[in-house]
Amino acid sequence: MIELRHLEKKYEQATPLKDVNTVIHDGDVISIIGPSGTGKSTLIRCINMLERPTGGQILLDGVDITAPKYDLTQARRKMGMVFQSFNLFGHLTVIENLMLAPMDILKKSRQEAYDTGVTLLKRVGLAGRELQYPEQLSGGQKQRVAIARTLAMDPDVILLDEPTSALDPTMVGEVQAVIRDLAQTGKTMMIVTHEMNFARAICNRVFYMDEGGIYEDGTPEQIFDNPQRERTRRFIRKLKVLELTIDSLDYDFLGVGAEIDRYCLQNDIPPRTKYRIRLAFEELVQQMLRPVLRRTPISVSVEYAPTEEQATVTVSYGGEKFDPAGGENELSYKVLKASVEELSYIYDANAEQKNTVRVRISEKTPA
């Protein structure tokens, strides 16, 4: 078991890990996902102590491996690391790469290390490659050798840092097949990856990293099908988001229109959907809300999900309960309702902005 307590990692210009707390149970297979720069690789490099944390503790089977006098060799006997850049020794043959650490650290005999290496090369589909050098292998083959080298130490925990990111797309599948096989062995695994379908297929837990830590931790079903937190939801759905605040009666209407057009252009939003986003803004905010809510700030959020071919315009505002459906501008409401797939209103007396109107626009909705 691995326990992280208030783990922190600071660099001069950034703090990727601010206060990370979690327990990794024996046998967990954890996919670590999230936007670039959110500390995914830093997390597993800290766990393996390749990066020394600047704060907090890492407990491996109850022992604090961040303690000043702790012998890191003990931890590295239990944890193996697979890097995205392979890190094979170019001057050694494939089998020599596999034999080196077991002989040096585990004190295995040369024959025992050799026999184990041959067995592992068969396991990763590279039987007969023992005497080749890394330069004679493809990228996918090098990564499979790197995985076999890690397995040669028989670690309890395997950490993989984007193991397919440096590979040609045609080679990704062969490495993923080996990792899928490993995931069935009962070993504890943590895998940093940008391959969402792969992450979902092999793990029992997912860490979504953001805001300096594990922003959301859940099962694959929760994270990929029903994320609980907003940033996770946006990442999983690959949402493109535009946020606007209309805070006065004489706001720059033309400027907002240009901003919506620019947002649609940058995100390849189809012309018909762009037109309906603008129409939703103009009819709802300009025609129905702004004349009534003369001094009340109005928040507008436009979200576009290309995978679902739909956009959502969410408009929130404070003040007394006001449903545009019951307002005086019946024509604008009818025009808007006829142009979108769904139009809903919610009032929540406990919310900061008590009124919310949500418009869903689908590219499949007939014109």
C-alpha cells in the first residue's frame, strides 16, 4: 500500500503538486489523466523518488520513504518505472539490459538473471531478440523491452509514464496489449496516459489531475460517464468553453458578438450551430433579460462538445425569480424555443445566482 500525505512539489516557476492526499491499495490499477502541465508525471516520479518532494510524506507499506535516512534502494526494489523515452542502455544487448539490475541490486546469479530475462522477453512477444541492440529495434519493441526490464525486478508496484507517447501510432497497440496483460496480474500499477479509451479499459481507478493535485478520484464509470466536478466534466467531454459577463445595460453588444464569432471559428463550430449560439444570446440576453434585469449582472457560458455535436448556452442571473417564458417578450421566447433542441429554466433560492436558463443546441436538430 502507498499513502500520500500532503505531498508537495515546488519548482522555481511552478508548483505542480500542492497538497496531494490519497491511498493506493495493493492491486489497484490507476490511470492518471488530465491536461498537460497538471503534475501527472511529477506525481509518479515523486512516488518513485526520482523527484524528491518539497513537502509531505510518501508511505510505502507503512514506511516513510521521504525520511532523510531512508535507503531508497529498498523502495526501488518494490517499485519499477517505465519511461516514455525507453531509457535502455544502447551499448548493451537486449538481454544484458534485462540482466543488469537483477544482478546488481537483487544479487541474482548471471544464469538466473539470464533465464528470467528470456522468459520475460517471451512474455512481451520478443523471443529471439536477446542478442540484438536497442538501435536494431522499433520504438514499440524498445518499449516492450523496457517493460520486461522493469518486470525483471519483480516489483510490487509498476509506474508507467506515458508509455506510448513517443511511439508511432502503428506501434501503440503492441505496447498497450502488453500493459493490458500486466493489469491482469494483480500488481499495483499507475499509468500516466492521454489515451482515454485505453485508460478506461485497463483500470479500476482514475485520477483526474488539475489545480495542483488529484482533482477527482473515482471508478472509470464515474470519471468517464458521470464526473462529479466541473473541470473533470469539461476535460472528459473535451468541451470548448466561452465565458462572458454582461454587467451593464450599455454593454458592447457588437464586441460580444465578435467574441462569439471568434470562439466559434477557433473551435471549428459548424456555421448553423454558430448561428444558433448567437441567436440564443441575442434573443435571451439582449431581448428578454437585459431590459428587465437592468442592473443585475448576467453570466453567460457557451460550451461546445465536438464529440457529441452539440452546444450548451447557460445563462445565470440573480434577483427575484424570473422565468423568461413568463416575460413580456413572447415573440423572442417563441423564436428561441423553435430554434433549439431544449430550453429549460431552474430557480435555486440557495444559489448565488438563483436563476439559470439552459439552452441545448444540437447539430442534428432540423433547421
